[in-house]
Amino acid sequence: MTHCITCSAPVNIAVIKYWGKSDEALLLPANSSVSVTLHQDQLQAQTTVAASHHFEKDRIWLNGQEQCINNPRIQNVIREIKRRARKQKTDSRDIAAERLNWKIHICSKNNFPTAAGLASSAAGYACLVYALKCLYKLEGDVSAIARCGSGSACRSVHGGFVVWDKGQRLDGSDSMARQIQPHTHWPDLRVLILVVNEQKKHTGSTEGMQVTMATSQLLKERIRSVPDKIEQITQAIHDRDFKTFAEITMKDSNQMHACCLDTYPPISYLTDVSRRIIHLVHCFNKHRQETTVAYTFDAGPNACLFLLKKDVKKFLHLVKRFFPPKTEEQDFIRGNTKQLMENLSND
Ligand code: DP6
């Protein structure tokens, strides 16, 4: 007998970033964070888990390639899910209990570049944890288990606008994500993802935040400032106040990347193209005399832009003009602010 479950989980975009851990083993964050989970049919991971008494060993495939199942984070997730499921089964004598002793096969794929700073591990681990939860008929919140796979994954367990509370307990049991507003709360909000580079990032988030934590003075100041920012952005989300939401989002992204540069040796995730996107957004906002577009960058050069539905067409038109593929892009790289402002005025 084989039991099989397929789930999908979307990427989440952090607007108040998680950067730095207070406990490396438990993946406890140095600060709480806030994110927006994309819709299910957009950037997503899809995972099938199968349990069978015919399987001889646990196995995992990612985007068609077999990976080592002994990866400690994958093992932590499987162990924790099974521990919770066994505890629950002892209480309820559920028939799904027999599956807990069978070997499992996991097959996961992303519909977007993996490890290019587009939160692929967040969607991947959230999806794996949710699929295992369904396989073993586990009840309750599993965001703390997803956190054991990749910190930011705990936020992808929920839809809409999500806060990951860093928690107070040393065992991490209260370090979990919760939804603050459903995705229906702000129907006009849109996200554009500009893929600058699909390559795997040079310094992974885990390693990058470790070195920042160890060497950056600026990070200490950032950690102190996060609670106020979370309060303000939560209120802005609640009020659908785009200007405040956008400005806090951009400043937080800039601050995280400033901490990366303050790291020793420095880490720079942004490329010239990323910086030109930042420049385009500020020029556009200046020209419109209001904040209508916001950028944020994770541990990579790709830009996530927030804007309202009414501004998408106009801004996309500009993006296509200033970031055309190949040779014309070279011309833009030689361009300057004056030309940019002139072009904006002509629109
Ligand atoms: C820049 O969750 O990938 O995307 O917990 O070590 O797996 P680990 O790190 P990860 O870090 C994400 C960092 C970020 C910001 C964020 O998503 O909050």
C-alpha cells in the first residue's frame, strides 16, 4: 500500500527582513519579521510525499535531481513531524499511525529559479512540512516545524500578511508565524518580480547572516529598531496605507543590505542592475510626487516591487523601456539620471 499527498506552497516576500539568528541550531531569529505571501498560482513549490511499506529507504528529489536525504535540516523536519504525529497518534489511535514506520519518498519542484534569492527554501520547506502534516494527519500549527527547515519558511505556511514572532522561549516553541491579515484584505496590492539573475547566489542566507551577526555593529542597531517598524508597518497594512507600507519596506531592505556591507568581509547581494531598479523606483516616485512603487531585495539581486493595481501598466511600460533584453540594456547602463528624468517626463 502506498499513501501519496501533493501540496503546493507559495513564496513569501519579507517587508521587514529576518537577518541574523539568536540560536543557530533551533533557527531562532534575532528579530521578528513581516512578510506578504504570494498567491498559490504564482511563484510556488510543489511537493509530493509518498509513504509505502515497499520503499527500502527515504529518498528526496528536488527539481528532478536526487538530493542527499541526510541533509540535517530535512532530517530535523522529518524527525519533528514524526515526533508530533506519534504523540498525537498515541492519544487518538489513528490509522495513519502505521505510515509513520514506512519509508518516504519526497519529490519537490519549484516553478522559479532555485536559490537565486527568491525565497525558494521558504516555499520548499513550507510545502514539505504541510505535505507531511497531511500524510500523517497531524493537527495544529506547523509553522514552528517549517522554521526548522528554513527560518523564512514558517511564514509561507500562512497566506496573506504574516508576522513571524521571534518568541521568548529558549526551546523555540513560541517562535512561529501568524497571519495578521488575509490576502483578501488588500485586493489592489500587486507584486512584480524582476529577475535580474537566475544564478545561485554566491553567499547563502544562512552563511551570510552568520557572518553579519558576528561582525556587524550596524546589525545591533537594526535589531533594536525592528519592533517599532513592525508596529508601524502592521498599522499601515491594517489601514491599507500604501505610502507608509512602501517607505518602511524600502528602508528596511536598504538597512538589511547596509548591514551586509557592514559585515566583515562585506557581502554585496545587489548588482548594478539592482541599483538601477532602485534608482528607477525613486525617480518614478519623485516624478509622480508620491510614493507609488516600493522595492525590496532578499539575499540576491532580484527585485520584488510592490505597487497598486492602478500603477502596474505605467510602471511595467517603464521597466520594459529601461530594462530591455540584451543590447539595449547596455545602452541603458550608459544612461544617466538626466536621461531617465527626461524619459519619465515624456510618459
Ligand atoms: C533575506 O530563511 O533562507 O530572505 O533560516 O538560514 O534558512 P535560514 O535563512 P532564510 O533567510 C531568509 C533571509 C531573507 C529575509 C527574509 O526572508 O526575511
